[in-house]
Amino acid sequence: MTNRYGAQFGPDITFLGVGRCSLDDPASYAGADIVIVGAPFDGGTSHRPGARFGPQAIRMTDYLPHDGARPSLALRTDGLRDLRVLDAGDVEMPPGDILASLSALEAAVEKVARAGAIPVVLGGDHSIAFPDAKGVANVLGHGRISMIHFDAHADTGDIEFGSLWGHGQPMRRLIESGALRGDRFLQIGLRGYWPPPETLDWMAERSMRSYEMTEIVHRGLTECLTEAFAIATDECDGVFLSVDIDVCDPGHAPGTGTPEPGGITARQLLDSVRRICLELPVVGVDVVEVSPPYDHADITAALANRVVLEALSAIARRRRDARDGTAWNPLLPLLADRPDR
Amino acid sequence: MTNRYGAQFGPDITFLGVGRCSLDDPASYAGADIVIVGAPFDGGTSHRPGARFGPQAIRMTDYLPHDGARPSLALRTDGLRDLRVLDAGDVEMPPGDILASLSALEAAVEKVARAGAIPVVLGGDHSIAFPDAKGVANVLGHGRISMIHFDAHADTGDIEFGSLWGHGQPMRRLIESGALRGDRFLQIGLRGYWPPPETLDWMAERSMRSYEMTEIVHRGLTECLTEAFAIATDECDGVFLSVDIDVCDPGHAPGTGTPEPGGITARQLLDSVRRICLELPVVGVDVVEVSPPYDHADITAALANRVVLEALSAIARRRRDARDGTAWNPLLPLLADRPDR
Amino acid sequence: MTNRYGAQFGPDITFLGVGRCSLDDPASYAGADIVIVGAPFDGGTSHRPGARFGPQAIRMTDYLPHDGARPSLALRTDGLRDLRVLDAGDVEMPPGDILASLSALEAAVEKVARAGAIPVVLGGDHSIAFPDAKGVANVLGHGRISMIHFDAHADTGDIEFGSLWGHGQPMRRLIESGALRGDRFLQIGLRGYWPPPETLDWMAERSMRSYEMTEIVHRGLTECLTEAFAIATDECDGVFLSVDIDVCDPGHAPGTGTPEPGGITARQLLDSVRRICLELPVVGVDVVEVSPPYDHADITAALANRVVLEALSAIARRRRDARDGTAWNPLLPLLADRPDR
Amino acid sequence: MTNRYGAQFGPDITFLGVGRCSLDDPASYAGADIVIVGAPFDGGTSHRPGARFGPQAIRMTDYLPHDGARPSLALRTDGLRDLRVLDAGDVEMPPGDILASLSALEAAVEKVARAGAIPVVLGGDHSIAFPDAKGVANVLGHGRISMIHFDAHADTGDIEFGSLWGHGQPMRRLIESGALRGDRFLQIGLRGYWPPPETLDWMAERSMRSYEMTEIVHRGLTECLTEAFAIATDECDGVFLSVDIDVCDPGHAPGTGTPEPGGITARQLLDSVRRICLELPVVGVDVVEVSPPYDHADITAALANRVVLEALSAIARRRRDARDGTAWNPLLPLLADRPDR
Amino acid sequence: MTNRYGAQFGPDITFLGVGRCSLDDPASYAGADIVIVGAPFDGGTSHRPGARFGPQAIRMTDYLPHDGARPSLALRTDGLRDLRVLDAGDVEMPPGDILASLSALEAAVEKVARAGAIPVVLGGDHSIAFPDAKGVANVLGHGRISMIHFDAHADTGDIEFGSLWGHGQPMRRLIESGALRGDRFLQIGLRGYWPPPETLDWMAERSMRSYEMTEIVHRGLTECLTEAFAIATDECDGVFLSVDIDVCDPGHAPGTGTPEPGGITARQLLDSVRRICLELPVVGVDVVEVSPPYDHADITAALANRVVLEALSAIARRRRDARDGTAWNPLLPLLADRPDR
Amino acid sequence: MTNRYGAQFGPDITFLGVGRCSLDDPASYAGADIVIVGAPFDGGTSHRPGARFGPQAIRMTDYLPHDGARPSLALRTDGLRDLRVLDAGDVEMPPGDILASLSALEAAVEKVARAGAIPVVLGGDHSIAFPDAKGVANVLGHGRISMIHFDAHADTGDIEFGSLWGHGQPMRRLIESGALRGDRFLQIGLRGYWPPPETLDWMAERSMRSYEMTEIVHRGLTECLTEAFAIATDECDGVFLSVDIDVCDPGHAPGTGTPEPGGITARQLLDSVRRICLELPVVGVDVVEVSPPYDHADITAALANRVVLEALSAIARRRRDARDGTAWNPLLPLLADRPDR
């Protein structure tokens, strides 16, 4: 295909071996269900960098062959084969120019959405959530998509290091821009000591709904998610899912920029992503803040890779169930009823 | 003693300082309850190697003195003293010759079983489960022992890298060989994207019972185990326990070859091993896939060391309870009723 | 201020930027609510050293600015601003002279307590619990404070490496000294294979109450804590909280000297510390056994930093609730009822 | 002092405990010989980031007390005491805005130079060499200072990732700006496969003098330096010394962004820096590309710390020798002639 | 192209982005000068494994774009562009079947040699030297090529772990097979405590010439190489260059299986490889024993990548000089005489 | 044998498999040439601890079998077989009681020396040099042995952390005690910024001879050693060799407590140790400051292991040459003249 940029860092690989496309060549991704986009940017990090290598790590980290197939044991679908999944490579994002970088990414995501595909953006630091969600909203309508946001941090800061743009601020910018409604903004997993009260006040005024870990522990994650799902689908046509890997406890995800102790487990994150993609009309996904220099034995990258696969598997299953009038049963044993697969 | 091979790698140490024996000298292990065997082999790994150093790491990793004593706080037995535990050292297993290696290990395990002792094999990659379980079944009768298998992966592959033998295939080979019955094969902790459907079909046809993480999360591990125990003891005389350390989440066990996010916790694994060895007639154990080069601060090796100790402590307690007509009470406070110890 | 010793290792920093004081200059800490003291000592470790760098790591490890402010999302207080918190720097503790070191620390803690402040001691290995708790008891009265002790180990050994002093013995020494009552000694999280039965007998004879992990798993941590709280406040005026970071599973806290698999999660530890400091009259705190050389990506140091912040936040909240006649509600959503903050 | 910014990341520490000043408070650094400035910026890195933590690491990494004194065994001066050395803290440099960041740094360096002090800038990636050298040249005169540049890379690229600014381009920008003359630009240690021939042609046209490792190996580093010194002092009033730590072999300096095998040793770097600062009129120094996330056991940070100390010690000795009419003798045994110190 | 196997582990990448070919499709590599072959095998390692990931690491580890171009500063050629370089991907080499693996590799190398190209094999452990050199000799004639072998170890063992095949034995097997003459076998860098005297006797009887580090230190590496070159070209038509990365000191190459302290520097290795490929008729190359799990910050992989580039650059220069009647001058400054490039 | 203490940490192993002895059982080491003693102590470290695990790491770190044999390629002797080498295990050294620890070690070393064997002590931090050298001098006569001391640091401090004892002070204490003469004290490799001038004055007054790196670089290590050898053997009967691994550059020995950039290479250290043990009457050796927690891929431990082997090999060669009237020839090629071995 023409003009493929490839990878900003390292060899031009695709997510577990799926096919390539180029965002400069619309024919190359026509008819795609999913287009993966790399956002190798960490110029927005307020502390540990390294997320620029997130896309490479998330694409590569798996012990299975890079054959473009991944049949899910749990969901009995193959997210990479039952959907048409393509990888557009990276968007060029110079680390020292955040405005140019985010703008290029927004254009890329918008192209994907306009082609009717779901963009799955591999970060990169969380500043990319602004172009990711806005790019989709530019197509589906400002105010027409809700956000489910897994994170230890609200990312609703105003100004940091003298700048309006950074990985602590994308959610504020999204709401201010009108692309997303504050009252359809669901946050899961917040904890710790940031942001300060005045920022929380701003969030409350926008009617955001943030589930801090205390509420999650006391009510249960399942109940919180159910409540959030109802809000997310009220007066919105689609849901954007933004997963900051630091929503997990640092024991499960050490390779990240701003680890906050006391998070959810990897199992909880995977189950939540599955449920969201099974039950809700997901229109875009990003997985962010994987920082390979701080990872150990690739466990954080592997988790992020599985978050992507879980999302794709569940989207595939949701579509199959919609088509076949079936429903996934979590109690079905793995080897029972094999014709069901 | 004569002819002790010792260690394939590094100094000739024993598990936490228990006594030595040599499998070439039957007198040296006559009357043993437990014989520990090292299987320093990673020639069967499909991805990250390193499990060849598992036996050394599992034997050594403990902050307490290597004095051959470990009184369990929870079970009030000393698995290393209340049983007669000996360490036979390693079996020589050249990494480039899997058939010769597995054959040598099968002969070694069979010797232990024939002497009336329980073999506890320290892996090594999971390809060793074939000789481990078959070696026991050769003595106790093909089809007479069931398998409880903790793992993220089913290990029932057919051919990999052009070979019938490797760490993804031992369970298939065991069932095909007739040594174990497919319908007495219990798997706990499977998850992820392997094996593919045709392999699952083969498993279903053999009536294997595999508890994928979804079922474990939705029903609870306790209930799943109880169900599995009933199957394991139906028409079988003994149970082989095979623990692949990757059943745990990579956060708890990063030092392994094929880490799959979303596993059980270290606490859950230890409690499960305890319960199995307290409630079932265990006739063999292996602990596999500990890969020290990928470990951090020895936490995976320490976990595997504790899996072995938990098994031995529970076997000792089971024997004492059988002898004394007593029963272990998990609700008894540590310092209550001290004469009970 | 005069005569500030500063840091035994590295630059003279304070906990997240709070103000400095010098224990040799009483005016410098007059009126303080909390005085942080560094105990950079690992001469008492029986295995992996490194805890000497614990104070530095706990003070520094945070991705937020070192501005002496940390507003808690969960508790709606700022533990560093709503209380008057000062950092006295380190006590000089030569690693090769444990008696001199512990004696110097006891004097330091006693000064803090005598000034009416709560000492928060950053270890250092657990041998420092003796001077920490004794220093407080010297002021509040021997036998008048209870101990809540999170740990994988009982730390009630008698003699180790020929010495009465080390990180496995402080609790025995505290009880023998009369500073603390055995029957007001609550231990949470014990597990594994130490101490031996004769030591447990000694503990039982002193009527200590130790919650081994089995009891915690079977009864639930919440219920165990509630029971412990009742004991802790019976006939005692204050509670000393000693947190050995190895109470957590090594997956959550790898950077420690004697990691024992199967511990509680970071989330459980933080919630427990919060509850203790909200519900009980805490008069002293230490956080020990953080060993940076064995840490990865600073996750253990970050956890210890958050243990301190959780304690301070909860103490601040407890004081505010007492003053205002309010009560903390864990079910209140983060953004609800913002005037409450 | 007023308005000190302090540290962009972590606690506000100074280089090994020297005194503080604030660049916003001229009185605070009046009369200083040396002002240390932190440039915590890695938004210009083309590959591995992390150099933002370079200033913190270089300031802290030493096993000796942070007491603001370092008597050199070799040079018999104390670079921190015999000179008046102050640390101005960091310049705020948002990683995503390279133009704003470099501009702020240029202003800071210019302030130092204007006050008559030598700026010693702790990077940060090498993009900071532009403001570092230009800031000095703005005061001493464009074209009046030469550059001695240790590096594996020429850093004379034109456009990278679509930008004129980054860590591969500062030397080109410096020459283009007129601040520095191409024919007084001396490069030591180049090697590998970058830049491409057209860039080398550009360099040749500007009459730069670059010593690739082949020439250094065949002629000897000593001879190359002597030749370079003659050029550097021809028609120039001062020398700027820019040390990219990757001039050393990765075995000596693994913690860097773009390691190129085959470099000089740490010993050679230290001896070269010593000689430059003893023999030449150094007017500014930077030490760049230390990336702590990729370091091991802090060896790269320690080397950079010693580069700074070596420079300061030699500057102090040069001044003393000029004052006393003495000369340093490298053959003098350490303990000989002690009155000389 | 048809039937390309790709990569045994991870994505199908090529060496720094050069073109692909398939050994099963002769047209795909017709006319190539160089064919790169991956040998991802560590089933022959006697101690630390991990070399199976060597090919991936050597192909990927570079901070420059993967654009298939690398102009050498020193040699003024582009080894990837001035030659026709293709990458055939990996040979499938199951770790547990060394005989099948080596046999498959021999066939692959032979194909390359028969096509008139120079095979450059990326190991893998050193057992691959047998098929590497024999595959070439099968084409050019047994006894017609000499070997220059950089290594800490002689690799002339007879039987290890009961097997004739492993990474300590390939050189003996090569000589025994008749493919290579013992008296045209040059070894550089041996040291330490292996092999035992009886093996050295065998080597002496075959008239091998082995330069132990003592001789290299006392005579100088340059002189030793010159002497070796004369032997290598006497009665032989070509030279096979086998580089075990452990010839370097562990400080320069920690990521290897059997590190032996006291080796040459990275600079010395690169200069030696350059000289060999400039001065001798090299007909095959392998670079072995890079073990990524034991590497730090990829410095060993980067060194191996540069060994390959140095070889290709020098081969390209040798060919150009032969064609143009020119000669490389190591004393020429980098920027002098630019038309020469 | 009776009463063997074994290992303070971990399993009771011996140096590469040599035989055991017990210092409490004189018969067990009667007739020994060499007795290895472990000094697992780091209570004297002023900064990074971890050297307590030095003895274990030095004994274990080798990729060859632990068979008690190591034929030296260079010296053509087997230091473990041609001498009678025994390993006495560790001396118990509680980290918090430096006086008791050093005293126990002195008694142990003295026993070895009194039996006519050469003690080789594996540290441990450098505080052990006091008992090591004094223990030997107690037998051979105070003032009758000289010291050759490889180190980055002079270790002649007076008081640190308020104590006379620590790893920065042993050499002062040795001279003050009268055990060693200051004018027979040769130090090689000093550098950096410690000790301060007043300590250097003390050293000069005692007529110590310290070769700082500047002198070594300018005169050459060979010449410095030759000069030192003449001093060492003047009026002394024996030489004690104390090797602090930090004499090497941190790139070659990162796993140490106080790494000082700019040291000698591993090759230089090994060659120096060889020459000392070949040319001088060595009566005791220690190897100290190996800190495994800070090591990478065991390269520092491997180097220390080779320092011991080099010493033993050279002692064996010296004895053989003395017996046979032969002399070692460093220019002899490895495979030449094989009957010479």
C-alpha cells in the first residue's frame, strides 16, 4: 500500500500479526471492523516517561505465534479473525511537540471512525485520550458518545508545568471542547491524592460520575459497573472505553508512569473490559500508560495486550450474539456444549 | 552413598537442607515418605526458557536456615520432619534431547513410586508432567490415578515446532498413553487464547473437566475444587497434583515462561494445594515452569518453594489426622489450643 | 534550626516536602501533631538487607510534587496540611552497633511523644519496633498502649545469630520489658513456617492474639479487625500501629527482606490502616522492612509512602469528625456532597 | 530566597549538598564561580526517554555525605569548596513543548553567564546543548567561544520527526544561529552509522573537526585532544564543554538513550574532562543523556556525577595554579609532598 | 514470496528493515550478496539459556529507523545498501531436538552458500557453528575454508551431559567431520578454566592455534591477528568468522550464557571484525550466544547488532576497494576528503 | 566432621565443590594448603549493604560443574587440585554486632594460619580486612607481613557514624594495632574524593604507598606493581592480598557497595592478582565488597570467583615452579609445548 508510515520506533510490526493498512490509503482499510493505531507518545507525562514504547510492546508481547488469530477460551470467538482487524501502524508524534502530535492523532482516529471502523489506539500516555475520543466524536457527533474511563487518576487537571496539555488533563479538555458530556463521563478506579479539591469541584459541577476505590470496595465492582452502564447508554449512541493500565495495582502493572498503590487486579480489569464490550455499543478504545522501561518480564505489556484482545473478543461475541440471537453464559464450563463455539 | 548424580547446574544442594539419597542406591531411600527429584529441563519450552534453573531456585529460595525443618503455622505439622523427606538430586536432562530426558525422568519417578514414596518433582518446564505422572501410573496402575492440574494452559497440544513433545503437550500424551484417564483429568485456572477449538474438541471428547477462570470467578474457587475432588476420587486410587506456577497472575509469579494475565493469587494457590493434600490421597506432585531469569527478587521461586512446603505440611497433617482421628480446623486461632500441635 | 542531623544516607529531604525540625531543638517541633523520624537501620536483618534506604525511599517515592500537601480523595482531608506534620530527619544508626542504634532511636521517639506529637517512624528493619513502641510507652505509661502489628512474621524470637536483638525479636523484647502487655498485642497476617512451636507457646502464654492468614481468609479481614479493635482498646489508652510491609503478598511488595508468599493485598493493607487510624486512638506508627535494592519500579516504596499518607489522612479525619461531630461515609461517591470536604 | 522553582521532579535537592540559589533572585548567586542548573527535559529524545530524571540522579548519586565538600585525591583541590558553587535547581521544561523549554533554559543559562559564573547544566537530553551554549555565547559573544563535544553522535541532524528541534540536531542549530563557529567545533568519540553522508558533507563544509573512534584508536586519545585544544583556543575566548555520556561504551554507561557500542572508557572520559578543565578556559559545561530508567545500580549516574566533580576540581586547580604559579604533576604519588595540597 | 517461515518467536521482522527472502523460494534470494538467517536455538546451552531470542534481539536492537540503510562513519560504505542484503527469517529449531535443529540449519546455510551469497547466521547458542561452517564447506569444499573464532571458550569438548552435541563441542565436530582443518582453526580470546588438559591435547594434536588472553595481552591483539591472518589464508579459499559474544568482558556483554571475566572490550571486537572482513575473503559469519534474558538495557544485543553491521560494512568496503583499486585509511579524519565516500 | 557451622545464609555449599572442613575440628583441616572462610558480614558498610551474600555468590557463581577442579588455561595448573583446598564454611557474624563479628573472624583466620594454611576469606564488607590480616599476623608476627591492597578507597578513616569500626577504617586500625607496618602497606587503584586531606596526612605520616589512578594511568600498572613488589618484600616474610572488587570500574563490577567510576578493568585485576601470587610469598587473601543485590547477571560475583581462582592457580604454579625449577612463560601459546602442563 502507499505511504504507510509504519513504526515511529523499531520495526514495522502489527498487533499479533494482523494485516496492515495505511491511513493515507483509504482503500486499505475499507470495510474494516477494527483499525489499530499506535500513538507512541510520552511527551505528556508528568513523571516517568517510556509510554512511547507502549505501542511496540503491546503489539509484540505474547508467547503465541504472531499469526493474526486468537480464539478466546472464555468467549468462544476469535477477536482477530471473526472481526476484520487491521493495524495502521503508528502516527508520527514528535515527543517535544504535543499540539502537533495530538492533532495528527485526532485526524488519524477520525479517519478510522469515518470509515465505520472502531479505532483501537495503543498509547502512549493518557494525553492521547483527547484526540482519541474527540476524533470519534467528530464523526458520531459531539455529545453523542459517553466515556468509560479506567484509571487511578481523574486526568481532569487544568494546567500542569504551565501547559494546558498533558497526561493529567485530557478529560477536562474533552469536556470543555464539547466533544464529550461531563454527565456521561464514568470513571472507575480513582484513588490516592490527586486531583486537589478545586478540580474535584469542577468535576462535580460537570456531573461527572467517578467511582473511587473506596466505593468500589464497599459496593463491589460489579454493582458499580452496572450502575455506570445505565448512565453511559442514556442519551448516547456509543461508548468510548479508555483504559489507563495504572487502574490496576502496581503489583499487577508496574510498568507505568504514575503507579498508585491499591488498585484493582488484572483479573478484575479483564472481566470489566469484557463486560463493557459485551454489553455496550463500544465505538472506540484506547489502552494507555504502558511504560516498558519500568516493566518487569513484560507483565504490564502482556496485560495491555490482553486488554485489547479481551475487548476484541467481546465485540466479536456481541456481534455474533446479536446476529444469532444467542447470549454468552459465563457459567458454561469450558468443554461443555462445544458446538456452541 | 554411591553414584549420586547431584545437581545438573550449580552446587549439590537439597531442598531446604533435607537429607540426600541417590536413585541408583535403593537403600538410600528405603522407607522414605517423600523423595524430591529435580528435573532441570527447559528443552520443551515454546517461548521463554530458564526453567532448567527451577530446581535450584526452588530448593534454595528461603530466608530461613536450611536445617531440614519447617513447622507450619497453619497446619501445626512439620512437613520436613514429621515425614521422612529425602532429596535425590537432579536427573540429568540434556536440554537438546527431550526424548532421552523425559525417559530418564520417568525411570527416576517410577523408582520412587515403586519404593512406596511420593515423588515431588521440581521442574523444569511442563513437558516433565508426562514422565512424572506416567512414572507413578506405571507403579499404581494405568488409569488408576487422577490428575489435578493447575495451569493457565491446557497443555493438550498435539504437535508444536514439528514435535510431539514439548511443554504444551504433556497432558495429551498422558491420556493417549493410557496412563491417565481423560475423564479423571481436572484442570484449574485455564484462560487466554490457547489452545484452539480443535484441541478443545479433543479434550471434550476425552471428557476432561477444565475450569476456565470465568467459571472460577463466577462460581468461586472453593466450589469448583469441591466438585473436582469428587471426580478425582471416583474410581481412582490416587491423585497426581501438577502445579504450573503460571496458574497465578503474573503479578504474583512473573518468573515463568508463558505468563498469562488474569490468574489466581498466590494465596489462592497455596490454599488450594493445602486442601488437595489434606483431603485427597496424593501420590505424586510436580511444581513446574519457574524460570529464574525472568523472576524478580526471587518471588516466583519463593512461591514455588511454599507450594512444596504446603503440600508436604498437608500430607503430614492428613497422615496424623488419620492416625489420631483428628481433623484440622481452619478457624482455630494460631495461639489457641496449643496442645493440639 | 540548630544541630539537625539530616539524612544518614543521601540528601536531607523531608517526607513529600513537609517542614523540617530537629529533635535536638525542641522549639522546632513544639506544637506538632506528627513528627516523622527516619530509622535507616538494617543491622538487625536476618537475611536480605537494604532497609537502611527505606526512609529515603519512603520519603521520596511519589510522582506528585513534593509540596507538603496531599488531599485524600477517599477521606477528604489533607493529612499533611490539616495536621501539623514535621520531619525530624534520620536518627544516626550505625549498622554494626544495634544496641547503640536502637537506644538512640528510643530517645528520639520518646522526645516526640513527650512533646505530645505522634511519632511516625520510617524504617529500617523491624528491630526498630522495640524503641518505637517503648519510646512512646515511656511517656504514656508502660502497659497503657496496645499494639496492632501487621506482619508475615511474629517477630517474637528469642536469640538469633547469638544475639537477643534483631528484626525477628522486637515483639518479645517489648513484652519482656513490660512496655507492652502481651494480651494487648494484636498480630495480623502471620503465615509460613516461623517461628517454631516453642516460640508460639511463649506467645500463647503471654496471651497474644495472632491472626494467621488462614483465619483471615476464613473469617474475613474485616471481622478479624473488628475483634482486634475491641481487645486493643480494652484497658489501654492508645494504640501503636506497626506495619511490616511484608504483610502484603510479595507480588505487591517485592522490595523487602523476608518475603513470604500468600499475604494480603496492597488494597487490604491501605484499607486496614485507614480503619485503624479512623477508629482507634493511634499514638505511634512505624512502617518497616522496605528494602529498595530488592524493589522493582519503586512499587514497594510507593506502597509504604501511601501507608503513611493513609494513616495521616485518617488521623486528620478522625480529629475533624471528633471536632465536628461528623462521620466518614465510605459509600459516599467521590463527587457527591462536595461541601462535605 | 524568593521564587526558587526547585525541582521539576521529586524533592528540591542540590548537587551533593552545595548551597541553593534562585535564578529569579540575582542576589542569591552574585559572586558565584559556578552555578548548577537542572534541565530535566527528554522531549527531544528520538528513542529511549528518561533523561528528564538525569538532573535528580546526577545530583544525588554518591555514597559520600551530601555535605557540599569533595576533596579530589588526584587534583588536591575541593571543587565544591575552593570554588563558590551554587545550585539553582531546575528550569521548568514541559516535555511536550520543546521550544518553550529550550527558550526558558537559554534565558537561565544567560543569567548565569551574565553574572560572571560558569553554568554547569545537568541534562536532560542533548537538545539542551543549543540553549546551553547559546546562552553563554549571548554574553561572551557569538563566535567567541569554541565547543568541545564528547559524544557517539554528531548531533548535527537537520529535521527529525518533522521537527527542527530534538536531541540529534542542537549542534547544527548552534552553528546556523551564528552563536558558535563550525570551525571551532571539536567532536570526540563519534562512531556508528549516523548521521548520513549528506549531513557529514554539511559538517565538512562548516569545517567542523570530528574525531571518530577509528582515529582515536589509531592516533591515541591524548594526541587527538592536544590537537583539538589548539584549534579550540585559536581566536576564541572560552570553551564550552558538552559531555554526552554515551561517548562512553555502553558497558560503562548503559543508562542512556541511544547507546552505541565501541566507546571510550569511563577512565578516559574522566581524564579528558580533567585535562580540558585544567588546560583550557572553560566557560560552560553540560552533562547530558543520563537516563536513569535504563541505568543499572546507578553506575551511569555515578559517572556523570564524577564528570561534574572532575570538571569542578580541575577548574579549581587551574585557578589555584594560575594564582600560585604552580602546576599539577600527574606523576606525583598521592601521599608524596603533602604540603602541596 | 511462497512458504516463508518467518520468525520462530515473535513478529516476522528483518535485520534493521532489509528485504525478505525465503529459503524455500530460490528466486527470492537469487543474486544476493548476503543472506541473514536466524537460528533461534538454545537447546545446546550447558548453563544459562536464552539465546533462542538472540535473532530477534540482534535484528531489532538499534535506535535508528529500521529502513534498511546504515552508512558507516568509519568505512564510508553502507553495508545494507552497497551490498544486496536479504533476511531469510528463522530456521525452525525445536529446542528439545538438537539433531533435527542443526540439520535444518545446515541445509539452510548450504542453500545460501550454493546461491553464491555469504550467510550471516544470528544465533542462538554456539552449537550452531557446526551447521554454519559445515553448510558453507559443503559448497566451497571440505578443508577449503579456515575458521577465525572469537570466544572465551574453545568449544572443542567431546561429550557433555551424555551428548556429542551442544554449545561446547561444535569445533571438535567440525574438525572430526573433515569440513574444517584443525590447522586452519584460529581461536581468539580463550581464557578461564575450560576445557581440561586432555581436550587441549586433542586440540594441539590437530594443530589448532588458540590465542589465550595472556598471549593477547602480552603480544597485543593486533600482532596476534596479523599472525592468524597468515595462517587463515594459507591453502584455504575462504574464511568463516564465528563470533561468540562472550569473547568480550562481561562488563561489555553481560547478556550471554557463560560469561568469563577478563575478555576483550567491545571496541576491540568491532575493530577486529572490521579488519577481518576488510583483509580476508570471508565466506560466512555467525554471531552467537546473545542471551536477552540476561542482558541489561539491551547493551549486549546492540553490540551483536554492530558486529553484524561492522562485518557487512567492511565486506562492502573490501569489494569497493577491490573494484576501484583504493584502500581504506584509518587515519583519515571523518570529515576530511569527503569525495572519498 | 563435628560442629561445622556451615552457611549463615542459604545452603551449606563449598567453593566450587572443594571439600569441607570445620574450624572447630583441627583434624579436618590438618595439612591443608588453603582454607576458604566465608565472612558474610555487611554491618560495616557505610552505604549500600548486601555484601553479606558475597560468600554465597562467590562460592556458587560459575557455569562449570561444582566438581572441585579448575585447570587454568593460562597457568597450566589446577588451583583446586594441585593444592589441598578446603572450605570451612562461614563464620557466624551478626550484622548488628561488628565487634563480636570481627573478633570471631580473627579467631577463625588465626586458626587457619596456625595450621600452616593460607586463609582465603570471602567477604563481606571491607571491615573484615582487620581480622583477616591481623589473624595472619598474630601467627606470622606483627610487622612481618606486608599488605597489597586493591581498592578505590584507602579505607583509612578514623571514625564513621560515631564508630571506630566499619568498612572505611580497617587499614587504619591494622596499622594502629601494630599488626601491619604502614610503610609496608601498598594500595593500588585509589581514586575519587575520599578520604579527606587530614586522613591522607595520617597515611603519609605512616609512610603508606598509595597508587592513585592518575599515577597508574601515567606510569602504567605494570611498573607500579613492580615497584610495589619491591617494597612489599623488604623486611617482610609474607604478603597479604586484599582485593576490594570496587577497584574495578563499575562497568566491570557494578555489584558493590560504593562504586567509584574510573577504575581498572577486570582483565587488569586478574593479571595483577596472578602476578602477585606468582611472584610474592602470599600468606593470606581476602576478596571483599561483592554485593549481589546490586549485581547484574552475576558479573561481579563471577569476577570475584575468578579472582580467587586466579590466586589459587598462581600459588599452585609458584609452588610447582619452585619445586621443579621452572618458570611460567606468558608468551607461550596455549597449545604449544603441551608437555609443560
